[in-house]
Amino acid sequence: KRNNNEDLQKLYDFLYDIMSSQHTIEKLTQAGMIEEFQEILLSF
């Protein structure tokens, strides 16, 4: 059986890495997506 908490942690780490990358943040901001990513992170 898969560990769902482990999967969630991996997803969270992945999203955190994205949010920690200034270059990525600039790209997302240009695309108007930064608010959506922040909402996803806050929903954890």
C-alpha cells in the first residue's frame, strides 16, 4: 500500500521548490499564475 502522506510531502516539496525559485516566480507572475500557486500551497 502506498503512503499517501509521503506522496503529499513529495508534492509539497516540489511546489515549495517552485515557489523558492525566483526565476520561476517571475515566469509565473508574467503568466498571471502566481496567485493560483500560492492558493495551492496555502491549502495544504
